[in-house]
Amino acid sequence: MTVGPYVIGCDVGSQGTNSALYAADGTLVASAYEGYELSFPRPGWAEQDPDAWPRALVSTVRRLLREVPAEAVRGISFGSQLDGMVVCDERGRPVRPAMIWMDRRAEAQAAALAERMSPEEFYRHVGANLDSSHAVFKALWVRDEEPENWARARHLMPPGSYVLREVSGVLAVDPSNASSLALLDPRTKGWSEPVLEATGIDPAMLPELAPAPQPVGTVRERFAEATGLSPDTVVAVGCGDEMAATLGAGVYEPGEVCDVVGTAEPVCAASAEPREDPTRLVECHPHADPDAWLLENPGFVSGGNLRWWRDHFAPLEREAEARGEGDAYDLLCAQAAEVPPGAEGLVFLPCMQGAMAPEWNGSARGVFSGLTLAHTRAHMTRAILEGSAFALRDILEAMRGAGLEVRRLTIVGGGAKGALWRQIKADVTGLPVRVPVSVETTATGAAILAAVAAGVHPEVASAVATFVSYRPEQHEPDPDAKAAYDEAYARYRRTYEALKPVFALG
């Protein structure tokens, strides 16, 4: 058995919770996962029972404690889904289901605010786009559409604050989680008075602000009894899941970029100071490390496009996988590797659920452009991989426009497993690419916060150095491929611009 002490990091996502037990030397001892349901009661709505999150924490933590003595676990923390809203009464109980990050019902509330405050001014105040995905607009929707629930509302919590309160009894939020409310000034890491005034939100309804690694106390008695944890287990405030994933990838020094490749592909770059992007393609949020900020694009559909392609256009590969003859994605990528960079003129716009690059455009749609009789399914697979890499380059260019010198890509998430995709991204962006040993880094980032809060490590930097390691292979840009991709990227941009009027037709 690995020698303690130990800490637990929890990834509280929208599909389920993954809790991971780490030793002080960064060794992953065990992990446990518990899924839960999502509800889509109407088009554009996405809801969840907030109590599903602490139930999943109880289940997963209890399983982890089969591996080590409870008294050896010193701390626990969380990386929680962003952009959600839990409206609670005076006792901290939800008055309705949580509206999570996928929920888009609050378009009217965002439009109403835009009549009182321009998108440019809103961005200057809170570093975020005036977009209905942000949690403040979900709260305003409850105010406007469910007055009986709003009359009972006393607390407005992002999911991470609800989880923290259930585990520790303390209502608080770190600046990274708070920034997804679109009410926080990232420069001061305090609530923005101009935006609070414009929205009419009472600041007394918001959680107390505290740094992500700050200890808020110990686990409350009922959580200790339910899980088997010692009542002395320290609880850290925690952070947003993107920030935890970025920290768990070792990305906190200026110019380092974390590319989180899942169904969507959030891209985060660390900065030593808050920055503004004149194009507003990237937002500015505090990082989980109190001494850093992130320039962030919340994520275009990426791995989701590849999964769609596999599910609907790769029956032979899926059958081969079922027979144990290889992973369907690997088989598709092996075919795509035979196609030259640029897919011989074929372009894919990765806008299957709207665009987050080269601009925020909810009307944009996925497109294959340039198809000829010479193109094969392998060309189309490669074009899908390249389209996501081109969108990544869009985001990196915006980060440079905000004054940040980007230096290296660290790729995490399920999409980090494919060597071809990693090399394409190195060639398209001109940046070296590395991959952590563990590509599921959100729980790692949360464990780093727990280790600092519990005194297992003195600071974030030393904990990162201990918990994060990288695979020996690094992908360097190939000069010939980079030249081909410069031409292909220009074609991709021309294609998007030419189709914007078509997208606007709806």
C-alpha cells in the first residue's frame, strides 16, 4: 500500500462524478465513478437534481475508503461544472431543479440586458460575453418566468457552491467558479457593482468569495457518517471543472495552454494578469491558482463531431471493435493518416452545434466544403480532425491578440489519446504538444487544491510538480506540414466567411 497521507479530488460533472484518491507523492491510489441523470424537459432546457451531486460524492468516497484508513485522508476538494444555477431558499434547499451549462432558455433575459448595457461594456466589467449560457441569466429567467420560486429565493449558487455547502456546511465560492455567473470582475476578483446594478441581482444572495485552495473547515458530521471520512478531514473551497482540469494538467505558468478535448473542446491559457480580447472570442477568468488567470474559450463541439462520424458512418469499424479487433476511433484515424495534410482541399467546419470559433455564432452549422469524386471517407475523417485544429488555431490567435505569448499545448481529455490528432494540432498551430500521463485531469486538479488546503503541500506550485507528470513523447511541428496547413487554414477561414450569410438565413 502507498504510504499516506492521502487527499481526495472530485470531478463533479454533468454526466456523473469521478472521485480520485491520491497519496501525498501524487500517486493515484484509486478512483470511483457514479453517474446521474440529466433532464431535457423542453427544447433548449437542461436540468439536473442538485442532490444527485452529493449523493454521488457519498457513493464514490465510500468506495475509495475501502483502500486506505479513513483517518489517513487529510483533505477533499472539487472541480465542479461551470455555468449552472441552483436557486435555493433560506435553508439552502433548491426551489427548483438546477439549470446546467447546456441550458439556453434565457435568451430573452440576455437580450434585455443588452438593451441596458452593451456587450462590449459587459465584457469589460466581467471578462465574459453577454451570452445566455452564463448563470446570471438563468437566475433572471427564474425571476421573470417563475415568480413563485423567485419569491422563495435567498441564495444563488453555482453547482460548486451547492456541493461545498452540502459537504462542509459553508456557503462560499472561489473566483473561478464565480466567474461563470458573469457577475465577477476578474481584475479585482470581487463582484462587479455595475453588472449587479444592471441585472438587479442582490449581492446578499451570492456566496462569500474565497480562494480555491483555502480551507473552509472540515466535513460536516452527516457527510462524515455517510462516507466514513474522519470528521477532521479538511475541505478546500474548490474551483470550476475547466480550471481544475487545467491545473491538473500542470498549466498555470504564463503562455501555457490546456486543450481539453471531450465532446466539446474548451481551450484555456494561463496568464500572470487579467487580459481583454478585443474580438471577445476568449473570455478572462481567474484560475484555480490564486496567482494566475485564464484566457478561455468555453468550447466548440470537437470530440462530439468525431463520435457522430463514428456512430453514423463507421459501421465496419464499430463491428471490428465489437469483435475485439481494435478501437473504432483508432481504426478511423489509421485510415485518415494515409491522407496528406489539408485533406486534398476538403474543409470541415466544426459547427455542429453552432460556432465558438472563429467567432461566437449560434446560427453556424457543420459543413463539408470542397468535396470531389476523388475524396474518400478517410479524407472526411481527416477533415474532421483538421477542422477542430483550425478552430483551436482561431482561439490561439485571439489569445495572441490579447497580448499573451502562447508557448506550448498540453492536451487532456479523451481526445488526447489519438497520436494523429495530437500531431495535426502541433502542425496546424506551430506549437509543441505534450500529454500528461493521466489525461483525465479534473480530479487531479481538485486533489491538488485539497493537498494545499490540508497542508500536505505548502503551495500550488509544489503540489503541481508532485502530482503531474508527462509522457516522454512530445509532438513537434513538422515544417512541411505546417506550410500545407497554413494554406488549408486560410481556406477554412474563407469558407466560413463565405457561408456566414447562409447561416444567417436560419
